[in-house]
Amino acid sequence: MLTLPPTVTPRAFERLAEIGAAAQGKALRVAVEGGGCSGFQYEIDLDEPKEDDLILEGAGEKVLIDSVSLPFLASAIIDFSEELIGARFVINNPNASSSCGCGTSFSI
């Protein structure tokens, strides 16, 4: 079965440019770790690239995904959302069978 790498929306790259991530020598790191109320949780932070990272680029900005997190994020869409409850990077993950209400943890 062919798995596709995650994609990043133009809106997410635009938000990274607004906060000046590349100008700081940083990129958005999206990782999956054990924990959260559903079994796995997303960790989203500004970080520097590491040797085993998949690097997705757009609008002069970068999104990093480490090799351990990559299978959990196959075909996922990384976006930026602004709603009444706040603004945040969000992940639409087709591999998740369920997720919690806050959207930061999921199960497979």
C-alpha cells in the first residue's frame, strides 16, 4: 500500500512566515508521542532541523517531521485555524480512528 507524506496548507506556511520562524532559524516541528487521553498526542513546537527529519517547505518556511512520527502522520494535512476559541496549528489525520475534544490527542 502506498502511503503519502503529510502535506502542509498554504495557510499554515503563511502563519509560520507571520511569526518569522525561518528568520529565527527555526521551523515548525510536528511530532507524535505516547500519551494524552486517547493514546497518542501531537507535539507542535518551533525547532531546528535534525538529521533524520522529513522537511516540507513552502513560502520560505519549513515543517519538520521526525522519522518515528512519520508513519503516524502519513497522508495527514497540517493546517492553521483561527476560531473563536483561539488560533492554532491543526492536524487532519486520516490514520486516527478517534480523537479527543481538544484535538491534540488521538488513537489509531
